[in-house]
Amino acid sequence: MARKNIVVFTGAGVSADSGIATFRDADGLWANYKIEEVCTPEALKNNRAKVIEFYNMRRRESLSKQPNEGHIAIAKMEEWAEVIVITQNVDNLHERAGSKNVLHLHGELMKLRSERDSNLIYDIEDGWEQSLDARAEDGALLRPHIVFFGESVPMFDPACRIVQDADVLIVVGTSLAVYPAAMLVRYAKSGVPIYVVDPGNPDTSIIRNNPLTHIKARAAEGMPELVERLKAEMK
Ligand code: APR
């Protein structure tokens, strides 16, 4: 039988079991920081030190964490299916769990880019700290390679095309509250099954033309179970 295309769309919840805080849960990041002070182009312009420090802390934290059973179950599906991960997360825990095809919708913590030329992107090879005055080769200051609120999401269109080809869509640990990202679930062909793995109540009202199964469990519990079930059905 031909291998199926499984698309996994993830949010902060998939990394919660690794000990990284989500954004909108009670203990989430946005309960402790104001978005407009750390995650907008205006903040970068007017309060650069605070923004850089915020992402330095996120980077330091993510380097100290390990992929959990949820990330690992997603990566293991590659043994028997074509899997593409579309993540809103800026950590690299999917890659570290072994996922080969990962598209980051909202950027990546381990990259910096020129403030002037968005094509000049650099991997951070060592450590977690971006110094305030680090510059790109075009002479412009470097900034975190992160999509701030109010900025366009260049990877959205490629992500839509990937979802359109899915035979199964799995949505893990996202409140589906942030657009355009949440809109992705609408690009699944009608009838394609959508599984939502989330212990909370993401806004699934946006899913209309697809059979929906909400597995109300943490990623580290719900993902391995779902993967076993899909594997038995598809192999
Ligand atoms: N396993 C799975 N899901 C979990 C877990 C867990 N252990 N713990 C919490 N969740 C769920 C919550 O129930 C919620 O639905 O994860 C979701 C987290 O939602 P948000 O905090 O809104 O995170 P996310 O959807 O990824 O946010 C989207 O918002 O601020 C921006 O750019 C940031 O990419 C982020 C975007």
C-alpha cells in the first residue's frame, strides 16, 4: 500500500511536556510578559534590549530541555508514513527528536537574521546569547529570526500547500487562537480526518468539513497512543 501523507501541525502544547511554558495557559508566557513589549517590530525598534533578552531567555531555556514522548512519537511515524511537521514553535525539539521535515511557521530561536535583509539568516552555532550589537555581513544589526505579531508569515503559503496534500491531519497542543496559523486546518481536503491532541479546549469551531476526533490528553500521552492506532489502521 502507498505510504500515506501525515501532516502534524503543532503548537506550544507539544513542548509543554518538555517543561517549556505555553503562551495562553494560566501559567503561560503571555501571563508574565506583554506581547507589545517583547514580540512586535515596534518593541524591537524602541526597546531592543528587552526583546533580545526575552529571546535569549527562551533560547537558553529551550537548549536545557529535551524532546518528550510526543515529539518522539511524531518522528517515529516516518518509519511507515510520509510525515511533515508544521510547527508554530520556535524551539527545535521536533528536529532533536528526529523529525526530518519540519516547517517553522513563526521562525526559529536558533537563527538570527539581518534587520535589513531578511534573506541573510544565520544559525547560532554556540550557546544561547545574542549580543546586543551583533551585526550581519550587510552591516545591519541582527535580530531574532522570529515572526513578531504584526509581521507577515512567509511560510504560511507553503504550509497551506502541504496541508492540502494531507491524508490525515494531526493537530497537537495549539489553542488555534492565532491567525493566520490557525487557518491552516481549513486547508485539509474535505473528508480528511483531523485528530486534535490537547488536554484543553482549543478552538476547533474552525474545523467544519472534516471528521474531527479530539483526544483530550497531553502530547506525551496522547501522541504515542494515536500513532499506534494510525499505524495499525494504515500499515
Ligand atoms: N500537551 C498538549 N497540549 C497542551 C499541553 C500538553 N502537555 N499543555 C497545554 N496544552 C495545550 C493547551 O490546552 C492549548 O490549547 O496547548 C495549547 C497552547 O496554546 P497557546 O499557548 O495559545 O500556544 P500556541 O497555540 O502554540 O500559540 C500560537 O501564539 O504567541 C504566539 O507565536 C506564538 O506560536 C505561538 C502562537
